[in-house]
Amino acid sequence: MGEVKGFLKYDRQDLKKSLVEERLKHWNEFTESLSEQDLRDQGARCMDCGVPFCHWGCPIGNIIPDWNDLVYEGRWKEALEVLSSTNNFPEVTGRICPAPCENSCVLGINDPAVTIKNIEAAIAEKGFQEGWINPRPPKKRTGKTVAIVGSGPAGLACADLLNKRGHQVTVYE
């Protein structure tokens, strides 16, 4: 745990959103990312709880305190590795997930919760910007084919894991 009293030192910073009138003119992002230093400060707000309820509140079991601390320390690539160990699509979940992890954050009892969702999206974006996220086809194919019915998050995650294991996967809707 890096900044022991970071939750006392830094206030929560939410992403700024562009006006609706502006959003209607394009299909681009409508939130303005925080600076790298602001994101590190937000990571410092994580309290290293004895029982990390954020981890248990996350439907996919992200190891949230670990990557918050790595972001605070500026170790973005390692944060991406930890995040990717439990989450196949952090660039998606960091945007569309309703963030039950933040509702489970112990800091949220007395103060605004850690900006977990924003940090998650920032880790994924940094991974793309730095070229750390690349296609990784399996070294060997098994020759087995698998059909996945449904292209929701669970179906796509299943397809991703099966592909990593060398199976030929087709997703049907």
C-alpha cells in the first residue's frame, strides 16, 4: 500500500462530461479523461482494507486494490497485467459497467468511494496507447471447434478464453 492516508489527502475526482448539445454532434467519447497524476492520486485513495469489499462487489472478481496501488505507483503495465488476469474486456467494463464495486467500497461509508471504474478504463486506454494490448493468437491450435451462443459479455469472455486455449471458436447470436 503506497499512500497510507491518500483517502484523506485526495478528494474524489469524477470525469467531466461534455454538454448534451455537444454529444449529439459526434460519436466520440463524451467524458474527458483525468491526467495521469490525477489518476495516480485517485489510486492513492484506495485504503488497503482488511477485507476488500470492492473485490467482492465486482461481478467478475477484479483484484481492485492491487491495480489501484500499481496505478498510484505509476506501474501501469503491471496494473494492466493484474486487471487482465480477471477481466477479458477492461476497455468495455471500464465504461459500461454500473460499478457495484464502487458501491461496495469501504471508503464510501464516510466519503465518496474510490473512482474504480475510471481507473479501470484508464488502465485499458494506457495499454492501447503504449502498445501493450495486442492480438495474441495461441501458439498451437487443438483442432477442436466450439460454438458459443450469445455475444454478451459472458459469451465473448468464454470465446476469448477458449481461443487462448487453442480452440477454433464461432460466436452465434
